[in-house]
Amino acid sequence: MNKILVSCPTADVKDYAFNEWINNVNNFTYNNYDIHVVDNSETREYLKEIKTKYEDIATFERVSPIQYSSFKMALAKSHDKCRLKALNNDYDYLLHLESDVFPPLDIIERLL
């Protein structure tokens, strides 16, 4: 069975959808996948909040937008961290979703 990483960049501006997103992803019907979230909010507070709620079902990283010349660069780095997590941890596939996209629960089976 293929090992899948479901990953997304997020930020506090997408807080309106994150709880629904992670609950949706956590209920996927495929049996061999992990969830990884990369936060690029301006402060660490949002990451602390979501990590406290969901650290039992997902792993988390942070990209500080202050380190980059623009929000676009921070977002690109977030996407890169998602990709590197998959490559460096022997995942067979990466399902890269935005944190306000809610696919059907059998999306992995459909894509495979």
C-alpha cells in the first residue's frame, strides 16, 4: 500500500476554514497517510493554537514571513517545506491541498 503525505500551507487568514479542513482530511478513507501543515502566519500564535488542538493527528512546521522579502516568497517556502517533507520521509505520493479545499473522503483512492 502506498504511503501518502497530505500536506498544506496555511496561515491565520485561513482560520475560517482550517478546523473543517483538518477534520475533513482526518476522515479520508485511505488507510496509509499522514497529515502535515506548514504555517506562514506573521506570528507564532496561530501555529500554537492549531498545534495544541491537532498535534495528535498532524505534524506542524512554521515558515516566518519576516525572513523573506515578500509574502509570495514565504508562501513558496511553505510549499517547498511540504514537498521536502514528502521527499525526505519516503512517502510515495504527496497530496498537496490548500487549507480551504475540501475533497471527497475517498480522494486518495480516486487519484491512485
